[in-house]
Amino acid sequence: MKESLRKIWEHKTARILLVAFVALVLLVGSWFVFGTDRADAPSGSYTPTAQEERIGALLSEIDGIESVSVMISEENGVPVGAVVIFDGEDGILVRLKITRITANALNLADNRIHVYPSDKK
């Protein structure tokens, strides 16, 4: 048995086919683990806090903003940053207003607030 396996292994074509087969098995296995579609994951699984909702309601009052989502990051219960995603008119003045209002509401520096327009069009 060992002798027949050794003869097969000596052939270059057999080695190439074996390596290709192992690579294919690894590729298919990794696709099943990592390549599954995340569409079945629950969307909107994050529930905004009362503070995030209040800031979002405040920001939605800005002229040109249709809707706003706010997420506040905290360390030990203290806000350290925020991400704001908005639908509506995108411009430097709108972003500046959003940044300043959010920073003042959370008592944070302007550079701790990240403002992005929504990709929904």
C-alpha cells in the first residue's frame, strides 16, 4: 500500500491534482463559514437610547434634514463620541450645524462627532 501511494506521489500531475483538490475543499469550506449572506441577520437590531432619540429629534429640526440617526459611544457611562447619519441636503453648513449641535448636547469636542450623509437615495 505504501509503495503504491509513493508511486502516485512521485507523479507531478498527481501532486498538482491533490493540492488543487485540497485548495478547493478549503475554499468551499471557508465560503460556507465566511461567505454566507448576512441578509438574514436582523436589520435594525440596535435600539437607540432615549438620549440618542432626543438628539435625533433636535437635529431633524435643522432646515434641509429629513431624518437623522444618532449613535453615541460611551465609556463608563460617559459619552466619548457620536456618529450621526442623516437624510437630506448635504453641505458643509448642514454638517457643521449637525456637528456643533451634537457636540454641545453631549459636551464633547467637535472632532469626536462624525457626520455622514445616508447612502439611501
